[in-house]
Amino acid sequence: MRLLMKGGGIAASALAACLLAANGAYAQEKKEEETPFWAIGKPKAGPGNAMAPVAALPVPAAVDKLPKLKVPAGFKAEVYQPGLLDARAIRRGDKGTIFVSSLFVAGKIYAIVEKDGKRETKTILSGLELPSGLEFRNGSLYVATPKQVLRYDKIEDNLDKPPQPVVVYDKLPGDVPHGWKYLRFGPDGKLYVPVGAPCNICDPDAEKYVQIFRINADGSGREFVARGVRNSVGFDFHPRTKQLWFTDNQRDWLSEDMPLDELNVVKNPGKDHFGYPYCHSGIMADPEFGWGKSCADYVKPAATLGPHAAPLGMKFYTGKSFPAKYQGAILIARHGPWNRTKKYADVAVAYLDANSRVKSVEPFVTGWMQDNQYVGRPVDIHQQPDGSILISDDHNGAVYRVSYGR
């Protein structure tokens, strides 16, 4: 540095400029590293600048503090079980145990069991990393983290002392952003697993991210099912066609009313591309990554679910206790937007026609909003053998039951 400066002011000025530029670049890089992934792209001023993800309650809400859910005439909504911090996915074991996963805060797996005519909650696993994904098959509980899929065999016989897990699959990328999972076995006996985008909006390695894939029950035979999927945390299979339907959360910070989150159907497994990051909602090219792309080249949604709706769990209703119009309809948990001024949250119902096309999407269970503030947020939907449904609420740490005529 001294040698260059000794030679004259031009060299010294050039070096100083380089150093300043380098320091500025480093500072910017450092700033971006410290910015949470959800905040990248946030408006620098105005109402949008004040928005942030909605924090769940630090402890489960007491029963008398839970929202009074509203349901159509003839239905009944009640608290099934409180006290499950950060309640997410719901699955039922062969012997009737209700398993509930958690996410950020708890890192636990709960088991709800009947004892002396009362329900009791056991914490059967803890210390897991974002163990959101759950599935149950042949006596085994499957748990997915951002890094791997685990299997706990004969779990219902060992709730007080769960066995060591079997690692089913350990080739997940492990990213925290959109790394939480949803699991479901398909009619083909294969386990379906999503891998979301490691960002709000980017163009990641499509071999690793933005997809739904399936594997055999032992973790072998991975194959793509759907591509261009930003963040699916809910899917189910049509009871007649056996096609995979899934919810997908679109990007943040684009505008108050766009994009519209999606309900999609996979008609060509391994070939269908649903647009991310190039096209959103089937109608809008991304302002950064959509140049030179056409929404016509990607699979359009079966239905849109509202701006920033955050649709999560979904279930084809196949029970017999709800009225006929609900038979074969899709129940969808809309967790609700955080980066939108006007909030909403509900369990919606998507009605299908005889050709499995969506006719309409309407609110079904409401009551999670008060004065444009969340008093609860639905996550997953599970159908019980008697035709009633269970709904998890991660905001309050509770599970509700909705039944008809009883």
C-alpha cells in the first residue's frame, strides 16, 4: 500500500476506492447474511415494512382462552385436546392413538391417548429439529425433519419408551427455510415427500429443491413427482382417480393481493412443472425470474386459494357423517397471511364437479380472526373413523373436533 501511495495520488485514490468498494460489498454481504430469509425483499417503508411472521403463543393457550369456532348449521365444533405447543400434523395410529407433531418452538411429537374415559397427552419425542412431517403405516410412525425421514416401529406399544429410530432417508438438503415437511403414503404404497425453496424467491437447484418426490417405504427408489413447487405443506390423493393434489404457498413481498396461493393436481407424475420461480398463480410472470418465460408453459392451478393464504394441510373428505355435498370435497387449512395488511384464516372447502374440477372454494370453519388479528391459525386436518375431523392450531397449541349432527 505504501509503495502505491508513494507513486502518486492517482494510484492512492484508486486503491482507496477499491478498498471502500470492497468494504461496502463486505458490509452488504454481511447485512444480507444477517437478514432473516423471510425479510429479504421486504418494502423499505410503509405498512409492508412493519410486517413479520406471526409468532405463536410461547405456551399453549388455556381452554377458556381458545377461540369459539364457527361452523355451518348442523355442525358442532369443540376442543378435542389443548396443551400441545406448536401443534402441526395429525395422524392416527392403528390402535387409535392420535399423534401430533410440532415445529419451531417445541421440537416434539405428542401422543393423545384415552385413559379412564379421558384424553391424556404424552410427549413421546423431544429435541427434534422441525419435526413437522408425520405419517403412520403398519404400526410405525414416520417423522420428517429438514434432513431426514425417521421411522419408529411398534410405537403404540412403546409410547412411554419409544424405540430408537430407523433412518429411512437421509439425503434431504436440510435447509431451515421451507425445510419443514409433510408426509403421506400414496395409493401406490410409496411415501411422498416435499422439498421447498430455500428462500422467498430464487432459482435453486431443481434436482434438490422445489419438488415433491416419492420413495419406497424403505427409502429406496426416489423419483420426481412434481417440479416447480415452492412450498407444499399439505397433500392428499383423490379417492377415485388416485391423483395427487397439493397446496402450494407462493412467494412473499410481491404485492398486497398477489400472488394467489394454489391448489394443484398432478396429472403427469414426473413431468408436471407448476411454475416456481418463473410463474405464480398460473397467471403472473415473476418480475425477476419470469423474463423470457411464459405461464402457458407450466401447469395451471386447479384453483387459487387467495392472496398469501398460506394453505397447509388438506384432506379429501371420504367420511359418511357430513352431508352429501361434502362427500369427495377437499377440506383445506388456510393458515392465513402474515405479509398482507388484511388477514384471514379458516378451513375452506373446495367443491369438485363430476369431472374432478373445482367448482368453488368457500369458508367452512371460521373463528380464528378477531379485529384483523389472529386468535388462532389452523394447520392440518385429519379425518376420524366416525367421519368427524380433527384440526390442529399451532398458534394456540390445540386440536379441535368438528362433527355433524351429534
